[in-house]
Amino acid sequence: MAFSRAFRGRNWLDVVYFFYFVSHIPITMFSDAAPLLPTDLLPGFMLGLNRILTEQLSDPLMIIGATRSDMTWFRSMLTCELVLQLPFFFYAAHALWTNNPNRHAPLLVYGAHVSTTMAPVLGTLMFGDIDRTSHQRLLLLGLYLPYLLIPLSIVAVSFNKCAHALSMFNAKQKAS
């Protein structure tokens, strides 16, 4: 009931974005954090989830304890996700829930950042020199692609909202 009230009369994309950010909180904490932590600190369910990604889907990025220097770039992105993005997920979910009119500039920055970081991630998964089947590549693409497409959509919507607000502000300044 509260959910339907919060999003009544709103753009359906706000609902998609809300669920994207809310769902991204446990994904970041319980999946994306795993490769950054020592194995002995990880609970069994995190190890099991990681095994699905790395063994069944042949995801080379999520390997726990990997010290390969060619994956440092990805570990750096995971660290940014934990330190910068995870707190933002709470802000974004709250801003979407409350229909905060000032949410679009921060969402634009987030969307641009994530869209940019997902390009090398998807490139590595699809075309990297890692032995995996076509089926595994398609499954990984299906798993990771929403983390490119939704942020790209956030960029488009938020850019338009910010551009409109700026043009309204400029028109108001000229009229004064």
C-alpha cells in the first residue's frame, strides 16, 4: 500500500530505478565484496554464490583471492563500488521513494560513472581471453548487461531533467 502511494502517478522508470538501487545493496555487500575479502572472512553463502559465478559461469572477474595484476583495474572498481556507490544506493532509493526533485544531478553522475565502468567489464567478459562456452558468455551478458542499460537510462532521463531545470533557471534569470 505504501509502495503504491509512493509511486502513484510517477514515471514507471522511477519504479525500475528504485528496485535497481534497492536490489544493488545486497548484491554489492554479498557478491561484489567477495573478491576483495580474504576467503576465511567470507560466510558460506557468499562463497557458494561466488562459486556459481566463477565455476559455473566462468566469470574471471569475481575470483576470490586473485592476485593477478591484470585484474587490478576490476578490484579498483569494486572498491569504488563499496566505498562510493554503496552509500549512494541508500540515498538514491530514498530520493526515488520520496520523489526528491533534486535527485537528478546525483543520478546523472552515478549513471555516467557506472556506464563508463561497465564497458571494460562487458568487453572483458565477452571478448577476453578466458575459456568459456558461448552459453556461459550469454549468461554473463544477461547478468551484467542490466548494470549498463539501467545506468544509461538514468543518464538519459536525468540529463533531460537537469537540462530542462537549467533552461528554466536561465529563462527565469533573463526575465528578472
